[in-house]
Amino acid sequence: MQVGPQLPDRTTTAVVGLISHNDETAYRREISHLEVWCQENHLLLNVSKTKELIVDFRKQQRSLHPLLISGSEVESVDTFRYLGVTISQDLTWTQHITTTVKKARQRLYLLRRLRDFKLPLRVLKNFYTCTIDSILCGSITMWMGNCTKQDLLALKRVVRSAARTTRTTLPNLQDIYVERCRSRAKRSHPAHSLFSPLPSGRRFRCLRTKTERLKKSFFPLAVHLLNSEH
């Protein structure tokens, strides 16, 4: 379950809580702590912009009591955009990919216009890297592992269209994804210290995964990539 309270015209924050055995106490306690913290620091939560996203994969789902902040009910939503990534309650990425592809195609038009003005291919490729590739690859280590085939085809079509326009070979998104996973796992991921090395010290312990969704997520893939180097 995720809640995204917004402080008016200032910052956006998120509270993540776990409801176990149908007990909402710990989750609602976190929300209460946030309310108290805001009051003590002279901040006002904008309840009208606050959304609640519920992730529930149980076969028998039960409705939860409405979430109240300062006496006002928080709206429950199916998708929530946070730090540029659209998160769905079923943890699929189709909505995020649809939005990403739409934005990238809008910039493809600008790329074609620049080509019509006879700009050098080097400039066209730089424009692609800065304005289109940056959109396609935003937070790619988070979502690409669990993309559907249709989503991947939509992304590849954008890259192929840009390659025809620039008349150059552009980086493959799959290669970018693998390289960024490997790079983040080595040094820049904040949870790098959580990787558990084997007694040999050369390889990391593989994570146990019970679902395909977890198997294709960042941590199992990162461990696989690091181990493949030895």
C-alpha cells in the first residue's frame, strides 16, 4: 500500500506501509506520525492532492476503511505518478510505457524537423540522446525487466524511427538496461550493501524468488549479472 501526500506547492513525499493479517494498525500509525511531524514543523498537508494506492494480490481481497487525514478522506487511485514513474496497483508497467512512448513520439516530430533543416547527423544524434533517449531510459532499471512484449515493441518502434531519421545506429534499449543494472549494482545503488556474498567472496548469493514478477525485478537480475563476471 502506498500513500502519496503532497505538501502544497513545495514537495512531494510518499509513505509506504504493509498491512499484514488484515491489521491496518501499523499502516495508519505511519500516517499519523506524518501528520504529527508536519504539524510540529509548521507544514500543511494538501489532502486534495494526496492519493492512496493499494497493492493487493490476495485471491480474496477485502475492502479497507477510508483513509482520513485531518478529517478529510483521501482518494484511492489505480495509478500514481511518482518521480516521473507511473505505478499501477497491479505493478504492471503498461500505463507507464504508454505515457513514455507518447512523450517520445512528440519529440520525434522535432527530430524530423531538424533533419529537414539539413542539420549535421552529429547534431541530430545529440538531440536524440538528450530529448528522446533520456525519456525512454528514465528509471529503466525499475520497469524494463517486467515489460510485456507489446510494451517492448512499442519502445523499439520509437528507436527504429529515430534511427531512420538520424541515419545512424542508436543504442539498443536492452543493452542500456543491462549495463545500467550492472553499473548500479556495483557502486551507485543505495542498497548495494544488502547483496550477500558467498563464503568464497567472489560471487553473491542468489535471491529466492517465488513469483515471475520478483524474478524479473532489479535485485535478482543484478546478482545474476555480477556473478556472470566471474
